[in-house]
Amino acid sequence: MDHLKVKVHHMKRKLSGQDNAAEHNGRFVLITNGTGYVSTWIIRQFLSNGYQVRTTVRSNVEGQDVRDTLSKYSHNLEIVVLTRVTEWSDLVKGVDGVVCTKLEEWQGLLEVIVKEAPQVQRVIVTSSLDAVVDATNLSEPGHVFSAQDWNSSSEEKALHAFVKDGNSNFSLATICPAMILGPLAHKTDLDGVKKSSEDLTEIWRILEGKGKGDFRFPAFVDVRNVAQAHLRAYELEVDQDGSDGGAERYIASGGSVTYAQVCSTLRSQFPEWRLRIPDPKNVDDKEPPYTFDNTKTKESLFMSFISLEDCLRDTAQSLMEVEAASKKNVRYDGQEWFRHV
């Protein structure tokens, strides 16, 4: 952390719960893709800590959904409905920072920031552990991946190269989450869940007894921790003259997990679903072939990760609520989950 200067007053305030929204007056952040599972929690995290947020949606209907979900913070929320003529330059106008929640959008967005938004000081981009896992190390049992490891073909590597080559007027951090679980907080239905999150879809399959038998990664993280990591990374000051060239990355992982462990936990927590959920004795319970080191994230961002048990309980409860709403031909509204954080 030699090249990181933590805003200690921000962190102490977060940890003590004595956040003062007035300290953030004038702090204006663009957070892209306002209707997503993860982005909803990120937006809520920033708004609840006193930031002004501009976000994007694809239609007026989506815009109203976001307004309804985040109605408590409407005075600090600006929603832009994207059209064919909307430019990145329009979206970054006047903002102090940017959170890009889709890795594939980074290039067009960052090039515009460099050319037309010199006031932007900090950019956070949502990546994934796909950018960390190097296939050449998978033959080595028990390999531990850290934030120093790279999938050489990842889009994130090109992003970091762009910043480190001196093309930027801002500092960068990327968040690399494991399998993202946890409650849904946005308006959706079961079809929406299946289209937006393979991780949540697999948990629903397990609850229905139709699981595929494996996960994308042998590690999990709660969506609320992912959102928290974005905010805390944003609130770091990075020395752009440091060895990282003003670019950092953080692994967001709550720990290792096996398919059998998930099935066993869910059967214990929801006995009424026990006959549907696969018997853990009949599914893969091998030790994860590799693990992830989240030490840097815990130490630099002062993170304490939600346990697998709590994460799975809230995930399943949320999905059951989505199903119940769907049976009534109404859309699920997950605002209630905001009260638990």
C-alpha cells in the first residue's frame, strides 16, 4: 500500500456508521447501466453515502423502475434514457468520477473521458475473476490466484495498459468479483433473473432440483460486498506516479465454495425445499482446484465479507420472493432488502 493514500476520514466514518452526506456535496458520479442486478446495489451504495449519481437506462419504463426502487434517494439521482444520439460525452459532462459496470464498454467511455472530461478524477470498472484466472496455472492443484495474476486475453488487461501508458487524466481501479450471489433489489421477474445472472439462475435451478452441477468459479461473493468494494475503491486516493501508474485491481471473493456445500447449506436452511434440492452426497464435493487471495481487498478497502451461509439464505429467500410475485403476475420489488444493510 506504499502508493495508496487511504482517505482515512472516509473509512473511519464508514466503519463507525457516522457518515455525513454533507461532506460529499459536489461529488457527482456516473454509474452506468442502472437497471442491473449488481449496478442497482452499487448505485444504492453511493447514494446512501451522500453522492449524487447519474445513471443510464434504455427506456422510460426502466427509468421509472429505477426511480421506484431508489425513491428514497430521488433528490440525488439523475436518470438518463439512452437514445441513438446519446453520446458518452453527454453522460460524463460535469461528473467527478465514473463507475463503468460493463467491462466491454470501457474503451469508448475512457477515450471520451480523456478527450472531453478532464474533471474526472477516478474511474472504477467492474471486471470479473475471468480476468484473473490464467489457464496455464490450472494444471497445478491448489494454485492461489491473486490480483497480480492475469488472463492474458482479458479485456481488463487492455484497460490497465491504456491507463498505465499515460493516456489518462484519472486514476483507475477494477473490481474482480467471484460468483456473485445475494438478494435482488431491483424490479424483475424470473425471466429477468435468468437473462441477467447465470450465478443466480444456477441457485434457482438447485432450488428446483434442476442444477447443472457446477459453478463458473469455485468461489462466491455477496452482491452487497461487491457494491461496497466499488465505493471503497472509489474513495481511495492513488498516487499516479507510483509503480502501478495510477491503476489498481481488487479481488472480491468471500471464499471458496463447492456445489455440495451450497446444496447442503440450502437443504439445512430451507427444509421445506429439501426434497427438491440435490443431496450433497450425490454432487461434486471435490476441493476447489484453485483459490483466490483477497488479502489486498480486505486490507486496502477495509472489507469484511458476508458469510456463505448468510449470502445463500438471502439469495434463496429473494429468489423465492421473485417466484411468488411471478405467480401473482406482478413484478418483484426488492426494496425491502435495502433495510437489511
